[in-house]
Amino acid sequence: MTTMTPLETVPTPVPEENREPRSSVTELMGQIAGTGGDPQRGGYTRPVYSNAEVELRGWFIEQAERRGLSVEQDNNGALWAWWDLASGDRTGAVVTGSHLDSVPGGGAFDGPLGVASALVAFDALRDREELQALARTKALVIAVFPEEEGSRFGVACLGSRLLTGAIATEKALNLKDQDGNTFAEVASMYGLDPRFMGPAPDRMAQLGAFVELHVEQGLGLGELNQPVAIGGSILGHGRWRLGLTGQGNHAGTTLMEGRKDPMVAASRLVVAIRDLARHTPGARATVGRLNLVPGGTNVIASAVDFWLDVRHPDDVITAALVQRIHDSGLLVAAEEGCSLTLSQESLSPTVTFDPGLSARLISSMPDAPVLDTGAGHDAGVLAGHLPTAMIFVRNPSGISHSPEEYVEDADAELGAAALAESLAGLLID
């Protein structure tokens, strides 16, 4: 694997006669199919800076180098593979790419499909320029953002948030994984210097537009019988941490009527969250992670922490739902003799993608429907700073963040071709 320090650049592009032949998305995805497989959960577990994710980063660097791209790792750990102009001017660069990390037991396509498709789109664009003598006026860069899922440090799209200043650097550096390691400590192990992490206005000033391809994480395209779609908007969403504290005690000697059990309170609150969300049209609320202290079979827990994900197209309704959940939690905690705290870990407002850029995509893909998504993406974070757009590729199962996530080979190739077509017009403005 190639090891890179921040802002290091691969110096020598591969000569044209030594370039690799064009790859297919299916071939590239097959190359990484054995990386990060999870025998316990199924699917893939590739948290940021795990052995699996680092191996995938090395794979991407190798693939980019083979194509003659100039690769950098920035101070926040994002990878940038540049197809520069002869002049070296990177003003208004067109960006594509995605991420390589995953949720625990995630699917094969969430993130890597966008990276593999970007490489294949580059192959097509390079050949197209050579064959048709297109007068390219902008640089192209393939970006790989770290910790998009937030599965290790709890904040989704952490790399793009750091880049844009959407998260305070000190807060990001002090985030901890489940083993108690801070983001600063883990990043340092992989050659990053926490002193230089944070907003990068010079890099942002280079970027003109971002088009991210991603597997669809629902059934929209399946129901429409279409292979690709254009993103319309991303639902507003956030993550909150709830902490319930009670009285730890012996499971055999403590009578039921004398207990202050935070696990009982947590169970009641999880059901209340479901019911509150059901009575809020368009809302989604999920508790997907829970930690007990001390976690013994014959021990009444002394504390329970769990994480809440809430989403709705209207940010005001999202805030109101979280407030109702908090109020309900305070009541449940009091009835069980416990106490409750709630803290916000991240919040992303509803994002509508740039109308002008979306119109460009629609003109290059006139048959593609426009679909909104409830899933967060780096394109949503970057949307506040430059024009962004998304292309979704059909997932026949309609299931994501699961081993059942799926993309047909033919659809994957159509997605990469659509990405290439969309990028071509942006590169010759």
C-alpha cells in the first residue's frame, strides 16, 4: 500500500503508452470485494482508519496513479486525485468521488460505488478527449472523503465538515470511538498532524462544482424501473445522544419495586420515539446504537447511553419532534427513578441541490427522474459552499446499510457512463 503524508503529491504521471486499459465498475468493485468482510454481521465493516479502510485508500491511490493522476492527501485525511490542465490551473475544478468507509455490517456499494464509478468515468473522459480533441478548460479531481458514515467517531461526513468548517476543529479532534481513542490520536497514527486539521479555504477556493454518484438507498428507481436518477434534495437530519442514569445493583437481591433501572426507562423511551415519529407525517426516527454500563447479565445497569437519528424535510418539524422526544424522555426517566440528558452530536438542515447544476445533469440525462433522499452525503455538506449535485444508481432490493444492498452490473456501468457524460459538459465550459 502507498503511504502518504498530508499534502504529499505523487510526482510523476504515468506515460500515456503505459496507462492501464479502461476498467469497468464491476471489475473495480471485484478488486475490493474481499476487503473488510464481516463474518459476524455479514456485509462489510470498514470504519475510518481501520485496516480495511486503510487498505481501500491504498487501492484508490494505486488506481489513480495507474491512470496518471496526481494524488494528494490533505490535512484532514481526504484524498484528491487530480487530472490537471497543462497550465496547472486548478481554478473552478470539477469534483467527483465519494467515500470508502462503511457502517458496521454495511453493503458493498455505499461509498465505493461512487469512487469506482469516478475512476471509470475518468477513463471514458480521457479517451473522449483524445478521440474527439475536446478543449478541456477545467481540472477534474476525484475526492475520497473520510468518516462519511460517522460509524467510528459519531459525526457523519466528518471529513467534508472539517474541510468546510461545518464542525469546530477542537470538537472534531476530541471525538472518541468506542475504545476511548480520540480522532486526533487515531489520525496521528496515520500521518496526520492535528495542528493543521480544520477548514481549508484555499482548497475550497479551487473547487467549482461537485457531482457525487451513489447507490440509491431506497426503492424509488426500482418502482420507476429506471437505472439512474438525479438527486433533488436531502432530508434534514441529525444525531443526538441520550444518557439515562439510575442505580446499578444486584439482579438477584434487588426487588422489582425498589429498582431504578435505566434499561427499563430506555426501553420505554425507544417505543415512545417510534410512536412519536409515526404521528409526525414524513418523519423518521431511529435508535440504532445502545451502550449499557456495566453490561453484566446479572447486573442492573447504572447507566444507558443511546443514539437517536431523526430526519424530516422540514427542519422546524425535526426540531419540534426532538423536543417532544426529550419531553417524553424526562417523564419516563422520572417515573423510573432515573435522570436523562440529551446532547446534539450533529445536525444537517434540508439541502436542495443547486438548480443550475441539476439542470445541466437533466440536459445530459433527459430520461432520468429526479428523486429526493433521506440519506446524508458529503454533497449535502459541500452544498453550502459550491454547486453540488448527485446521481443515484438503482438498488433493486431497496435496502441499504445492510448486506442486502445491491446493484446490477449493467446499472453500475450505466451510472458511470451517466457520470462521465455529466462531467464532460462541466469540463469544457
